[in-house]
Amino acid sequence: MADRPLIGVSTYLETARWGVWELEATLLPAGYPRLVQAAGGVAAMLPPDEPAYAGGAVARLDGLVIAGGPDVDPARYGAERDPRCGPQARARDSWELALIEAALASGTPLLGICRGMQLLNVALGGTLVQHIDGHVEAVGVFGRHVVKPVPGSLCAGLVGTEESSVPTYHHQAVGRLGTGLVASAFAEDGTVEALELPGPGWALGVQWHPEMALDLRVMKGLVHTATAYASARGPGPT
């Protein structure tokens, strides 16, 4: 397909080393763009920027992915910081929340992965549990556990209703659901593993990491919807 949908993916902003260099860098694990590309989209990196520019950025996209990353600042959902909460990335919080709000306002198809799902919940007034056990195998090592989608949900329509094993790495989880959101998959311990926003748009969050297994089912759902969205809206701004 010549005109593949343009999918924006949010990024890290970290100090990194490569070759002879050690500099601040915009980072994105390669699994994310590979997943977008394998699902039929073109990936565009969206490093942290001024929140005021988020609407213009989203207007140029056919779909949006909010990627995984560090813990969300608890102040964003009105909580005191738990000592087990990790270092925050406040520039990412501001930028990605603005991206989410712009996507929801415009109807741009939206997928949140891990931190991205948690931010979607926070953007709509929900809260997070700042620490849970059992969803990290070891520091820097992705584990796996079973998730069970809710029948009839968007999530189940993409991955099926049977239990399946997924790559996981998180120590925080969704607490109180944000306005309008519904939980659409659970882990065996009751942790919310997917949530979605029913309505005319397409907004889904998954707590697991499909990019770590090149599991195309969720991303194909986003890319398919983004293709239809791009066709319906016509040429974007120039």
C-alpha cells in the first residue's frame, strides 16, 4: 500500500551512549517502530515538546501511540509520592497528556502501551496504584503472565477472548478508572491489563508490551482504524 497511515509514537528523552558519544538523546526502543511498520504503518517519533504544540502535531497524524516508560508523577492524579515510586519524567508527562487530550478531542485513533495506558487513565481523571508485586520478573528483564480479555470489548475483538501469555514489565497499575473508561482485560490477580473508551472514536490502552513479542494484533487494530480515519478526513494540514 503506497499511502500507509502515519503513526506518531512518543519517546524517551535520556542521556545515552553510542560510538564515542554520551549525549542527551531522543530514544525509542526499536520494537515500537518495528511493530508499527509490520502492522502496515509509518512510524514518526514524537519527542517531548511544549504541550501547546500537541494539537498541531496530532492534526498531522493518522494514529497515535503513547509508549512505555517511567512512572507518572503522582501529583498528576492528586496523590502523595510513595517511596517505591520511581523517578519521574515531568516533561514527558506534560507532553504526552497533551497529546492524549488532542487525540481524544479530534477523534484520532489512540493506543497507550504500559505507561501510555496509565496516562490515558490519568488524563480522564483516574488514579494509579503506585506499587504492585508480581509483574516484574527482574530489573531490566521482561517477564510474562496471563491476561484474560473481557468478552464483547474492543480488546477481545483484537486478541480474542481466550487467556493468553503476554510480555510484561510494570510495578504500577490502574487504580480508579477515569471518566468513561472501561476495563477490558485483567491479569489473574485482578490487575487491569487493558482499558478502552467506548464511543465513536478508537482509544485503547494495554498494560503489556506487544512490541516485545512483535504481536501484531493490537497494532493492526490501530493501523486499520488509522487508515480509515485518514481516508475519511482527507489530506491533513501542510
